[in-house]
Amino acid sequence: MTIEISNSRQPFLVVDADLSESRFSNVKLEKTGFKNVNMQLVSFNDVNLSEATFVDVNLSKVSISNANLAGMKINEVLVSDLFEAYQKQQGK
């Protein structure tokens, strides 16, 4: 069974649900919270995650490409500084 929600402006409270294989397109999720959520094998394309906060997340085997990383921090360290240190170590 597929449930289609279009042109809704209502907040949703979803608890103890399996939304596997769902698709979200042209959706605004500002100020939305996710807690104890399994997002394995999820794909994000053309997604704005600016100013998002990730705490206690498993990012093993995550692949990020063609991303704007300006100001991004991992464990309070600027990613640009990490890249710079890596490039120096590689002699580039």
C-alpha cells in the first residue's frame, strides 16, 4: 500500500513506523528532528543540510561527493583544515 501526501503544510508525528523505500521530492523538512532512526542505504541528492547537527551518528562507509563543505566541522575541527593537513602530509 502506498500513501501519497501532496501539498500538505501540516507537521507529522511518526512513531514506531517502517517507512522503508519511501520517496521524498521537493519536500521542506526545516526544523525536523530524527531520533533513533535507521537510514542505512539512504540516498541524498540535491539536499540542503546546511546548519544541520548530527550527534551520535554512525557514518561508517558514507560517501560524500560534489559537496559544499564550507564551514563544516567534524568533532569541532573544520573539514577544510583537515583537508589542508592531509594535503601537506601527502606533499601536495
